[in-house]
Amino acid sequence: MTVPPQTQPVKPSAADPVEEFLKRRKKATINDVAALARVSKKTVSRIINNSPSVREETREAVNAIIARIGFRPDPQARGLAFRRSFLLGLIYDNPNAQYIVNMQMGILDKVRGSGIELVVHPCDKTSDSFLEEIRDFVELQRLSGVILLPPIAENRQLIQVLEELAVPFVRITARHGDDNSPPIKTSQVVSRDRMGCQQAADHLVELGHRRIGFIEGPHTYASAKERRQGFAEGLKAHGLDIDPAVTAEGAYSFESGFEAGQKILSQPDRPTAIFASNDEMAIGAYKAALQMGLSVPGDLSIIGFDDSPLASRIYPALTTVRLPIRDMGRTAAETLIDQDNHRKHTMIFDAALVVRDSTAPAPKTFKP
Amino acid sequence: MTVPPQTQPVKPSAADPVEEFLKRRKKATINDVAALARVSKKTVSRIINNSPSVREETREAVNAIIARIGFRPDPQARGLAFRRSFLLGLIYDNPNAQYIVNMQMGILDKVRGSGIELVVHPCDKTSDSFLEEIRDFVELQRLSGVILLPPIAENRQLIQVLEELAVPFVRITARHGDDNSPPIKTSQVVSRDRMGCQQAADHLVELGHRRIGFIEGPHTYASAKERRQGFAEGLKAHGLDIDPAVTAEGAYSFESGFEAGQKILSQPDRPTAIFASNDEMAIGAYKAALQMGLSVPGDLSIIGFDDSPLASRIYPALTTVRLPIRDMGRTAAETLIDQDNHRKHTMIFDAALVVRDSTAPAPKTFKP
DNA sequence: TTGTACGCGTTATCAT
DNA sequence: ATGATAACGCGTACAA
């Protein structure tokens, strides 16, 4: 069944240097390419880095050799010469697992096939050597870019360290820098948390809720502030306000949401709905409500934020606000890799309310 | 307020070469150290790589210089000379977010401060170029080690590729290689899934359950087989068997668990308990039960596997089997980094039943 | 025990 | 447009 290679115009002589080389079964280097193509290393290098100043003929010839012997430039050697690696660093402190993994997936969507790899580097923002450790990491690895996740993406000192290091970096954040605080001038991928919370408020009010509890996040988090503000704005549009009597601060954790829920639901004139600043706390409020014998959404409507896996799996499924985390991750990686890179970009992503089964019309009250 | 350095025994002369160097504010290289310490590069190199053949005096003197000028060897240059990088690769296809993050945390526990960094590399096992992509990744990055997660940790072809590449690697798996299948001779971190499932069976039987439904994982997963076998063994110890009439195969997903639950619970002579091979499916079964008006655990006890965040957050909290994922990750990294490394290790980790609120004594039946 | 000379695979300089 | 030669920062023969 062996077909003679009649259609092959060039008969591969046994002495073909390329064939000879392939027999040696060694990883090809730029030297091999240069020798086989009868050009200098530099020319090959120019082609690899697609410099314009190379004749089209030469380029094609060399590329043919590269393809035949399967040459791929060594990132380490390349990095040594370039004084930078082909690694992206993902630095974060605390966020939940799903957030991290979604973000990683987004980044990897972009990174895949680009010759760049992703290095994950969690850290402890409460550590004394917090900044030093990150400095060492970035400097030593000569990262070609860094992505910062909340909450440390809002850390001014950290930002300054990265600026000193002159490494391109992108911050993921919920804060649109238009407040009184001095604007942070770096590339950033911003989510419109506020918008999502406005929608949540809208949704509840339209369902007839008037007395609405609020579980907010830690005041130190930019996202917590944004969500509070968005929720407040949403209420205000209907002539309502956040009611301190049925508001509690949580720590973005399940337990804190449970406690906040207990507190809010034991108030006189109990609210008919609760908006929690994230899903973890919303689920905690579920537990508090169910333990008190309240039915969701019959007696109490609940809205969360994040659209975590919990939200869709809990029963009844949780109405929540979704952020396009994966898209944000991909975009962050894009600004780092496709660098027009000296400009500081700000990319904004919308939030969207996902209505499920934890919200229903407000129960009739017995007061007229 | 400037205190004269009276306590300083050595007066730092303005001409101190080290001080001179520090003024230049450049990153120190091995050459700087050598020059400042008046030894050769090689000696410094020996000290970095703690070769024994260096006089103690010399070592201390050089180390002093290293400390003073803050020299840290460049991983890229070092890697180029060593022909390997200081990167660990984490390769996986599909597992859930919490699993991935726990595993990453475990690995990072070990990696932190070791001068090694972690590169995450998800892949698509259904892709045509699956093996090629991984080969390229490992070869190009010259990884110093690879950690494989289930289910691709059981992929024979992949294992063969890594062996050809001669890269140290560790597989994380549920299968203790003592079956009829040819044993896989590589380093591996094994979890005793079987043990956990036996305990689950024990627990249910001791609560008086006799008719017990079973939702198993995909037959292609080693963990699914192990869990089935463990559950079967647990039942057998009490003279019971897995009952095909109330058994269904799921895909380790919430939806599949929901469907399996519906199917099992609509059987005549409905079971009083269900064991699901992971938490996702167990939560799906929750939903099925609640939709049918059954109460958990009043009418139906449920046990899951994984101790995912869902398990403790759902109401009532799910009884489940916990695996020490983070410990397993740390151990995997240890075998790669502290290499005695030519030996193939097998490290085994126990599973533990976590009893919460989704299991209760079997309801009295009306048959005598 | 220590040093010299060279190699690792690539890019940059400055010619031609 | 192309090439010779020197970096890049570190490790290893081999010699001393």
C-alpha cells in the first residue's frame, strides 16, 4: 500500500541536511535553524519576533525550516535576553473559590496558545512582609504582567510597589473611580456592581416590598461600598431609603450572613425582603429564615450577589446579581498581552439581575 | 535626631565597595557578589547551590555580601543553565472549583518560599491535540514537576507522555492500584474514597435504613468505581447489597443528581435514604425530594461526598464524606520538591464521614 | 578548596 | 536586508 511519492516535486535526497537533523532527535535551537537555512541567528531571531526588515523570500525559507524541524524558541533563553519572562502573575488574597476559578478561566481563555503561562500567587494581606513578598515575586520572575483581584486591588501601597517595578498590571475592581477619593490611574477592569444592586432594589419594590432588610459587606471593601450605594440609589428612585433598623454588616461569609439575618428578622415589624451583598450571606439569611419557620419566598424574599454555584443549587433557587467574571478575566489578560500597553485602559462590565425563585410578591400585611 | 553610629564597630568608610555598589541601585548579579567578595563566580555558585566543598570562612564571607547587597539568583538564568525551570505545573481538566482551589492552596503551602512557582494549566481532554498540548507545555517550560488531577490523572497515554519527557510527576487519584488492571507505577497521592463510603453505608444502616438509594458517578471515573465499591462493601458488612432498582448513574453534576433523585424517589417502595457519590448530585437529590414534598431528613436521609461549601451551607446541612484535599496537594508538592525523587512514592489519605443534619433514623414503615 | 573558560538559547549592537 | 560578536546571568568541565 506504499504509494511512491510521485507528486512530490523535490525528491528528498538521503543527504538532505534537514532529514539528517531530524534523525538526531534533539530539540531544535535557533542555531540549527540558522545553519539549516544558511542564514545567521540574527535573521532567524528577526523572523521569530516578526521584524519587518527581512526579505519575504528569506522569511518563507526560514519559516519552512522552522516548521519542518519543529523549532520553538526557548522561553527561558528568550526571557533572559529580553529581561522579562513570559509569565502572567495572578495575585489575590481572599476571594471565594468560584470567583478565583472563574477569573482563572477567563485569563486562560486568552493566555492559551499565546506562549504565555499563568502563575498563581495568593498572598496574605495581613502579613508584615506582604508588600515585600509580592515585590520579590514580581521582580524575581520578571513577570510580563500582573492581575490584581479585590480586595488587594484597592491597596494603594501595593499599587505603588507595582508602579515602581514598572510591571504592566491590571486591577479588577468594583469601584468606578469617580468619587471624591483621588482617582487611581492604572489599567482596570471594573464591574458595575451599583447597577446590579439598583436592579435588585427595583425588583423588590416592584414586587410590592416596602420594608427591605439589607446585609452589607465589610466597609473596607470597595465592592461593599458600591453595592450599598447602588442599593440605596435603587430604593431612592422609588422614594425609599436604606433603613438602619433592618441593616447589618457582614463579613461576606455564610456565618456572618446567618447572624445578620437573625438580627434583622427578629426586629419588630420584620421586613418582607432582604438584599444581601453577596450569595454567601444571602444563603446564611436563608438558614436564619428557615430556622425561624419562615418560608422563602412566601414570607421572605431574598436576593444575593455573585451568582455563585450555591445560588442555583439551593432550594428555592436564589435570585441574585451576576457579574461576568470570566469575561473580566479574559479582558484583563488581553490588555496585558495585546499591549497597546502604555495607555491606561478602563474597561467596564455590566451586572445583571438573575431572577429565580427566592423572590415573590410581598405578603399582604394586616395593617391597612 | 540622627544618632551617630557609635555602636557600629566597623566604621563604614566612604570607599567601602559594598556601599559604592549599593548606591548604584542596580539588581545584584553573581558577578557583583564575586567581585565584592573577591572570589570567583564559581565559588559563589557553589555556595548558592550549597556544595559542601567550600571553606566555612569563605562561605560566611560570601553570604555576608549576598545579604548586604540583597543578591538573589535569577531563576531564568539559573533555569537556562540547569536546563529546567523552577516551575511546577498543575494540569487538570474538569474538577469543581472548590476542589481546584483547595488543591492549589495545598500546593502553595509547600511552594511558598521555596523559590518555586505554580503554573496552572487546565486542558480539554476531549480535544484532538490534548496530548500534544500538554507535551508542548511541559517540554517548553521545562517544568521541574507536574501534578495531575483526576480524571486525567488516570489517562494512560498522558502518563506515558510524561514518562517520555522524563519530568517528575505525581498523580492524584482515588484508585489504590491493587485491582486487576496493571498497576500504574508512578508517584501518586491516593485518597481512601472507599473507606469513606463504607462509613456512609455504616451510618445509614445503623440509623435503621434498609432500602437505600444510590447515585453513582460516571463509570469512566476511577473515583466513581471506588466509591461504588466502598459503598457496596459497607452494605455487605450488614448483609445488604446495592439495589439496582434504586440506583442511577449521574455525571457528578447537580442536574444529573436531580434527575437521578427523581427517578429513584419515584420507584415503588421508595428508599428512606440516598447515598450520592458527590455533593453536587446529593444537592440535586435534595431538590428532587423537596419538590416531591419529602422532608430531609424526616422522610429521606441523604449523604454526599466531598464536603464542598454547599454541604455546610445547604439547609439542612448535608452529611458527607470529607477528603483532605489541601493536605493531598501539599504532599504532592512535597514529593516533587523534596525529591528523593527517583523513588516512586504512594501516599494514602483517609476519608472521614462528616455527620450533619441530613441524616436521621429511618422513618417507621407501616409494614410489620 | 578555588578559578578559568566555555556553554545554555536567545536578543541587541553596530557594522556592512 | 543581513551578519559577526557581545551581552543576558548562571552552571560545569577541567585545570590549578
